[in-house]
Amino acid sequence: MHQLIQFLLIIFVLILGIPLGNLLAKYTKEELKQGKKWFILIILFCFVGVILSLILKNDYLLFSLLFIAIVTSRSLK
């Protein structure tokens, strides 16, 4: 039961990354134009890190990198 609650909380936090990324995109349009290539690199490094964290079975790293990737990718839209 404890793991289910923890998993649902993690999913909730990951879903919060979507409106947070949209909010960042709304207020930082000038910075996003200048740093678009860096944001794409951040997303790529996060996905490489996600694959490594799956191999290493490190849940904290996995969900942290997924959150960063979600926020960054939503900021680019």
C-alpha cells in the first residue's frame, strides 16, 4: 500500500511538470529563442540518463530526470 501511494504521488508530480513547463514558456519567450539548442541538449541528456537509471535501478534519478525532461520539452512548445 505504501508503494502504491508513493507511485501515485510521483505520477502526480510528473504531471505537474506539464503546466509548469507551459508557464515557463509563457514568461520566458525571449530566453527560449536564444537557448533552444541547449534545451534540446538537456532533453537528450535526460533521456540518456533515464535509460541509465533504468539499468542501474535508481528510481530517484529516473523520476528526477523525467521531470526535468517534461518541463523542458513543454517549455519548447
